[in-house]
Amino acid sequence: MDKITTILIMILLTFFSSLGMLLLKIGSKKIGSLKQKISTIILKIINLYIIIGVLLYLGVSVIFIWLLQTNELSFLYPITAINYFFIIALSVIVLKEKMNINKWIGLIFIVFGITLLSL
């Protein structure tokens, strides 16, 4: 597999990883208080958002392991920093979270660093 294809797969993996985190966040809000019996907590944790979020993480991990077989970790792992971009975008769009100037500047530095590492 060529380098461009690997990078594109990694970008997709980071998006699905971010989507999984978003689903875990949404699912965690549906749990409510955890000051209850363990059986009640387990039943609350088992909701569709959390199940899909965990399955996305599992799928991403399996494909990442497959990519590790033929690529250097030092090449693949820095690409996962794109997660910061996806998390911020999803948080602002879906969760209606606010962005401040420090987050935008930090995001610009992350994207710049990823670009340098991928050259």
C-alpha cells in the first residue's frame, strides 16, 4: 500500500475514533448519577451510544494494528493528532461547545506539526 493511501486510511480512522468519543460523551450524559448499586450502573452504561462508541474504538484499533504490520509507528501515530481537529469540530457542531482563541491557535499549531511530520 502506498503512503497516500495509508494517510487517507489513517485520516478516516481518526475521524471514526473522534466519532466514537463523541458517542461516548453523549452516552455518558444519559447515564446520570453513578451513586447507585453496581447492577444499576451497568444497566445505565449499556446504552446504544456507548455500545456504538466502544465498537468504533474497537474497529479503529483492529485496522490500526493491521496498518502497523506494514508501516512504521513513527509515521502512523503522529497522524492520529488530527483527532484534535475532528474532536473540536464535532464538539462545536454537535455538542454546541464554545471555542476560544487559545484553542484555535493550538489547533493551527497541531495541523502545522502534522504537516511537517508527514513530509
